[in-house]
Amino acid sequence: MASLWPQLPLLLFVVLLPSLSYAKNTKLEEVFHWNYVDFDYPDDETCKKAKESKEFIPENNLPLGLEIWKDKLFVTVPRWKSGVPATVNYVSLKGDNKSPKLIPYPDWDSNKLPEHKLEEGNSTENGTHIISVFRLRADACDRLWVMDTGLNDVVGESEQLAQPRILIYDLHNDSLLHTYTLKQSNLKEDSFFANIIVDVDASDCSKAYAYIPDLGGYGVIVYSLEEDDSWRIKHHYFHFDPLDGNYSVGGVNFQWTDGVFSFALSPRQDDGFKTAYFHALSSTNEFAVSTRVLQNKTIATDPHNFEEFKLLGTRGPKTQSSASFFDESTGVVFYTQVNRDGVGCWNSKSKEYSPDYQGLVTSDNETFVFPNDLKVDREETVNFYIFKGATKEIIKDTVCEIQEH
Ligand SMILES: *[C@@H]1O[C@H](CO)[C@@H](O)[C@H](O)[C@H]1NC(C)=O
Ligand SMILES: *[C@@H]1O[C@H](CO)[C@@H](O)[C@H](O)[C@H]1NC(C)=O
Ligand SMILES: *[C@@H]1O[C@H](CO)[C@@H](O)[C@H](O)[C@H]1NC(C)=O
Ligand SMILES: *[C@@H]1O[C@H](CO)[C@@H](O)[C@H](O)[C@H]1NC(C)=O
Ligand SMILES: *[C@@H]1O[C@H](CO)[C@@H](O)[C@H](O)[C@H]1NC(C)=O
Ligand SMILES: *[C@@H]1O[C@H](CO)[C@@H](O)[C@H](O)[C@H]1NC(C)=O
């Protein structure tokens, strides 16, 4: 739900939906606001036809994932229901329009649903056919990593039109550089890939890894670009906590069993690896593992390495979190607060990971409602907001602000 602005590392972007009024929080500035998103059709006639044929059903389009690269803000629209014309889109950050039309990325054709189920061997026969994307990431090498779940119309007919796959685009010329289809051995019956985290340095673009949490199958898939191979890691800590699956969002009570959801990567440490902070969505605990473990297939899949994964601590009651990320400029991990309608923070320089060291940087039970999932009933009027704020500003006067001397 949140993403950093690479050029301006002090900015925190948060997408907030749905909502019925404006943010009261002065630390955040509204950037975009939609009441039903619109798409950049070539002309009005084409748009009208798409609506008539139900190829485009405005109320079924709910933006979710965000990423920023130069002046492009990528916005994903998962195909929860039918009538989503394009799942990967962007808007320009340069324009003055606060409700711009979404422009399909890399183009309209690649976002078209295929006529048939795509199978190995012909998955790109008639073009790429990106099916349904929750999140995507731009990396340090100007590539866009798109995690396509392959699952269309999740809450309706629910058709697996393609095997889950990673699509990598060159952001300079928008060409598809590589496609990697997850192996059958990576998948479980309830696998669901709503996130992707990319680990690479600009100095060595071929040595890139993607960490893909499987929130439904309670595992993590690691993909190595150099080896063009993937492996599945299991661990108890990827599961949800049965006592933390009860939610109340926007006055609606529901239960989720979502497991491992997100990895927030620290800067590279002396041993050359990063610390990956992670949590399950239906849990209030945070865990950590070195990327040294994730990246080595032998170590990662050896059950004797249970202890390599550490419990960092707990955030306290009602602190379930979906997306998280590490802000290198402040050393702070920001995370969504699904049950508290806000954004939480923890400074990695803190003495410990405990409720006392968690800040709530912003919270508003009217504007900051995060329905990370459409199992939540929603209002007739749907509004989407994207806010931005400077991370240093946001953590001011919270426990996450640690003055360095
Ligand atoms: C590709 O397009 C042709 C002609 O339109 C069609 O017959 C074929 O079924 C398509 N293949 C897939 C995998 O969609
Ligand atoms: C490719 O697509 C067609 C449909 O056009 C399908 O019948 C066929 O089984 C697919 N798979 C392969 C490997 O060709
Ligand atoms: C896009 O750029 C990459 C190199 O960054 C190159 O390999 C590829 O051929 C280019 N594609 C097009 C369509 O220009
Ligand atoms: C679940 O959440 C609802 C709404 O907050 C609350 O009323 C209920 O007591 C909770 N149930 C349990 C078992 O915690
Ligand atoms: C993975 O770890 C094993 C065991 O520690 C080690 O022997 C091997 O060299 C490592 N592989 C790589 C690619 O670093
Ligand atoms: C928001 O919180 C206030 C104060 O806790 C409460 O009075 C109000 O009913 C809440 N509104 C919603 C929509 O939950």
C-alpha cells in the first residue's frame, strides 16, 4: 500500500481507500483523489463501447499497489471482479490534474485478457496478457518487476488464466525484458502472491533476487535472476497467529487467515547482506532473517536452519500490518495498520522491538481506512486517495524520531 519515492527519499506515499472525507492529518498532503478511476481510452467512443460491453465496469476498479519511478506513479488495479480494463497502469506525477486517467502500462494490448487459458509454451504467443497484479516494484536498475497472480475475477468466477509469473520491464523503453513463470513445486493449493520485494544494487544488475510472500500458502518464494531459478522456503513464522485474525475495519468485522505478507529490507551490512524484517498479516509479531539465508537455496530450504529466523518482538494488540518498508534516510520501518486505520513506525535504532517503541504516525478512522482486501463491505460512494508526506516530518514527535548526536 505504500512505497518510497526514489528520487526524494524523504517522501512516503500511502494509498488510502475508501474514504468519505479529506485527511485531517496535516503531515500528509493529498496528491491524487479519485471517485471511480477512469482509463485513458484513445477516444470517448472506445470508452463508451467498453462500458456497454462490460469490459469496463467503473465500480469494480479498485486501485491497490503503488510504485514510483521518475515522474511515473504506477497504480495496480487487481482483477477482483470482471470489468477491469487494465491491471498495470501509471499516471504522471507532473500534471496538475488531481484525478488523472490511468494509462495502461506498458500498453493496452499487454493488459488484455487472453481468450484462452495461457499454458507453458504459449503464454506469450499472442502478446503478454498481464492478468491481475496486486503489487509491483521498480528496482535500482530501472526495471519494473510485476507480480502477475494469473488469477482473474477472484471473487466471481475465479479463473486461473496463467500460472503466477514475474514480468520484468525495462523502464527506459518499456520493453519486456524477461518472464519467469513460478514452478509447480513453488506452489501450494492456496498460494496467493500479493506482493514482491526486489533486492538488487545498481552496481550489479544481474545479481537480483525477488522475495515473494505466499500469504495463502504460508511460504516464501525466492527468485534469482542470475540463475533464473526459484525455490520455496517454509517456516513456522510465515503462518498467521490464530489469535490475531479478527479485524474491525470501517465498522465491519471479519476474519482473515493471511500469512507472511511483507519484507522490509535494511541497508547492506558488513557481511554484504541485508536484514529482512517480515510479518504475517494476521499477526502482531515481527520477525527478521538475513538475506544470506534467503538467497542460498541450500541454507534456505534446510529445516535445520530454523534458528536463522528470529523473533524480533511484538507490536501489541490490534497492530496487524500488511505492507511495510524500510526508509534508509531515517532507518525507520513504516507499516500499515489495518486495524487502527493508520500507518505505524519503528526505528531500527531503537533498543528493542516492543509496543513502547512503536509509533502511530498517522491515524484517522474516517480517512485512513485500509481495506487491503475486498472481503470488506464498502460504501456506495468509493473514493481513493493517495497522500504523500516527508518521512522525517511524519515521524516528528513520535517514538520513531531518534536524534543522532
Ligand atoms: C492467439 O490468437 C489466435 C487468433 O486470434 C487464436 O486462435 C488463439 O487461440 C490465440 N491463442 C491464445 C493462447 O490465446
Ligand atoms: C496453447 O493455447 C491453445 C489455445 O489456443 C491451447 O489449446 C493449447 O493447449 C495451449 N498450449 C500449448 C502448449 O500449446
Ligand atoms: C530496450 O532496452 C534494452 C536494454 O536496456 C534492450 O536490450 C532492448 O532491446 C530495448 N528494446 C527496445 C524495444 O528498444
Ligand atoms: C472480534 O472483533 C470484534 C469487533 O472488534 C469484537 O467485538 C469481538 O469481541 C472480537 N472477537 C474476539 C474473539 O476477539
Ligand atoms: C550456500 O551455503 C552452503 C552451505 O553453507 C555453501 O556451501 C554454499 O557455497 C553456499 N552457496 C552459495 C551460492 O553461496
Ligand atoms: C471514530 O472515532 C471516534 C472517536 O474514537 C468515534 O466517536 C467515531 O464513532 C469513530 N468513527 C467511525 C466511523 O468509526
